[in-house]
Amino acid sequence: MCTVGVIGLGLIGGSMAIDLKRRGFASRVIGVEQDSIAAEAAKTIGLVDDVVSYEDCIGQADIIVVAVPVGTAVKMVPEILNKIGPDTIVIDVCSTKSQICHATQYHPRRGQFVSTHPMAGTEYSGPWAAQPGLFDGRACIFANTEESSPKAVKRIEELYGVLNMRPTYMNADQHDVHTAYVSHISHVTSFALALTVLDKEKDEKHIFDLASGGFSSTVRLAKSSADMWVPILTQNHDNVLHVMDTYIEKMLQFRDAVFNYDQERIRELIVEANRIKKILR
Amino acid sequence: MCTVGVIGLGLIGGSMAIDLKRRGFASRVIGVEQDSIAAEAAKTIGLVDDVVSYEDCIGQADIIVVAVPVGTAVKMVPEILNKIGPDTIVIDVCSTKSQICHATQYHPRRGQFVSTHPMAGTEYSGPWAAQPGLFDGRACIFANTEESSPKAVKRIEELYGVLNMRPTYMNADQHDVHTAYVSHISHVTSFALALTVLDKEKDEKHIFDLASGGFSSTVRLAKSSADMWVPILTQNHDNVLHVMDTYIEKMLQFRDAVFNYDQERIRELIVEANRIKKILR
């Protein structure tokens, strides 16, 4: 039993707060939220036992969860490591791992920091998007665990165990390559799809009326927040750019096949794409 | 009460067969399926009362539902109109409407044909993908109804009423523009996404392991069948090409913003894309 401090009471931070308290991992959960409306909402919803100041959170928590956009987290984690006692553990839950791991690499208290990426979420954000059970059954990536103390890693494995996540261990750079493919590019393609449709379908009623399940599911990530995604796309710049270029190349192959009425080539591309069926059910 | 004949016992035809019988619109549902394995499966599952020959179906059904890929339907509908008696009604359920409406425009029995597009489906195909309730609450487009007899239109409105669909009326050409935006392009972006990931992530375990809900939902349409999509993309050639070009342009704008680390521009594009929130909840 311990006090967990969550900095950033959005979708991820808020959802962790709910389940860590409800499932008995934390005896007390305190939260920090700089946006005053979100802070009030978090109190009203009852996501945490108390909304406290940044300093009080650092002073009181045994485990500090940094759940803010990755641009802020890169500066915040070293700052927190400067202030904590020898038994406090800090984790981040950001979607890119290289930069935050590089920023903390030589910190004297690096051992007390565990860098993680719980791969769960929805397209919504803010405390009102937090929900119990969000993490159940999903993968949680632990990055560069050899730089953390074994004791800290073990404790954080317990934390994610309570959230029913499957731990996966990898190098931070490797993480950023994989997530560029299986997460970041999906967001970019959804944003581009939304922009295309909004640009051309001036009559919003038609979008609403005709959008079948297919369109809704491919475009839903386009609801994702700019605060979260601007830093992800710039921090994971090289990988995201590489994947975007491959994607644009595939799109142009498809475009040429359609342009040429080349039914054989279109079929070939679709059949090749269908292989995803064997991997994702 | 009537006999409904369904030609093509796949996802759409099979799902219509189930609910038209179960909800009492049809006293008897007969089906035609040229693929012998699918025909056996449809019998085993019990999608229809009888699997019959093409000729028997045309001879016995009061309403004939043509639920085959659109390339085949364009030839089949005029052929069926040649053979039916004066009280039989024929409908198609294809995803493109211009070509089939043009192909039947001057047919002496054009009045007995109602061209529809029930906008429902999943990424799966075949009789084993058919399911009750597939159409409930979705939109059904009626194309060029002024070319059908009012009596035939009324009867088919009853049919889709039983399936709980909301009728929407539009011109066939207009339909093909809208669906290029809200359906066809989504499939192309999913195919391209699957191709990108399959090309680069040689380690399939990582795709499976790391794919969060976001990736699964943007890529799920890439499971869609080539038999259905090759003719859609070639028949709706001009519209699809136009939308693909707009999409590629948006993607390149995004790529340039990422390439230049231009956070302001990335934010602008995301915030613009976010407008889709107000239209699709």
C-alpha cells in the first residue's frame, strides 16, 4: 500500500488513478492538474483523493506517475528526480521513449526512474475521458529497464500487474520505431482523412448521414488532441517521417493502379494488404 | 408476404436473407450462390430456405435481390429484367450506383428495378460473415427513384423499413461522389496502411503485440475482399481518383510540416482535422 501521485489528470493519468485506487494498489491517490477546469472536473468526478500542488505531490507520493504530453515530460522528469527522496519511484507513460530516456540517462537518480508506455487509450482526452479498465489486457512497454534499479522495475511491474497489462521490454529507440508503425502513422492517416473529407464534403449532413462504420473507424483517431500529438510527431521525427514516406509510396502505387484501371495490380495490392488478417483478428 | 430471392449469399445478401425471413417480410427466402463451398455453408448455417439455381430463383421470387460484386451486377440486372414477369421487382445493393443505373436506364422494364445501397457492412465477407441486425439504424440510399415505378419503390421502402434502415434519396452520380469520400477512400487508406506496416514490420509478433486499439481500427478495413473492391475502385474511377489526389495532397502537407519540425503548422492541421468531432460522435 502506498501513495500514488499522478501528474496530469487526463485520459491516461485519470484512468490509472481510478484503477490503482479501486484495485487496492494505492491507499491514497493524489493528483496534480494545471488546467483549473480539468482540476475541478477531476475532483468532481472523484478521480483522486486530493488534487494537490506539484510540490506537495513530489513531497508526499511514493510513486509519481508523470502523465503529461511528452514535450513537458522530458523537462519534468529530471526536475522531479532532483527533488525526491531515495525511496520514491518516478514513471512516465509517454508515447515516445528515446528523448525522455536520453534526457535522464546520466541523472544520478536514473535508477529511480522507470520509463513505460502503457499501450491503451481512446481518441478522447481530459479527466472526463478517464475510465476504469482502460488498460486491461493491453501491452505495456518498459523501455531501457537496465538503466533503472531492479527494485524500482519490480515495483512498477506490480503496478502494471494490477492494471492487468502484459509487460514487454525493449530499447527506447526500438520502441520509437515500432510505435511509429503501429500507432503514430495511424493517427496521421486519420488526420489526413478527416482533412480530405472536411475539405470536400461541405454538406456536413451528408458526412453524418452516409458515414458507415468503416469511415467512422478509420477516421476516429482524427479526434485526438493536438497537445498530445504535436510533441509525439516532432519528437519521433525521423521514424515518423520514414513511415510517412513509405506510406505515401504505397498510396501512390495504389493511385497509379486506379489511374490506369489496372484491375490486376489493384487486386494484387489488396490481396497483399489482406495479410493483416492473419496477424490482427 | 412474398418469396424473396437473394443472388449472392455473402455478407450483405446473407444478412438480408436472415432478417427478411425472421422479421416476417418474406414467407420464403431462396438463394443463389455460385461458389459451391459458400453455397454449402449457406445451407448449413440456414441463411435461406433453399439454395436454388439462378433460373429457378428468377422464376419463383417476387423480389430479387442482386447482391453480387458490382462488376457482375451491371451485366446481371438487365439480364434478369429481360426474364421476369410484370409483378417481379429487382433490386441491387451495390456500393457504386452510376454504372448500374446507366446500364439499365433505357431498359423497357426499368420501372421494375430499384437501385439501392444499404450502407452497412463489416470487413468480413462470405455467408459466414452474415449476421442478424446488420442494417438496423443505418442509412439506405435509393438512387434515381424517378426511373422506377412508384409501386416498386414503395414495396422496397417497406423491405428496408423491416430492416430498420433510414431511406435517403439521391441521384446515382451524386451517390458515387459522396461514397468516394465517406467510404471508398477509407478502404484505400486502410489498404495502404496495412501495406506500409507489413512491408516494414518484418516481425509479426510486434505488430500483434503492440497494435493498440487505434491501429486495429484504422487498419481493419484492409481485411476487405478484393472481389468486392476491385470493381468498386474501377467503376468509381474518377471520383475515387479525385479523392485520392486530395488525400495525397493533405498527406504531403502533413509530411512537410513534420519534415520542417513546424509545430505550429502540425497543430493547425490537427485542430482542423478535429472538426470531425462535431460531425461524428
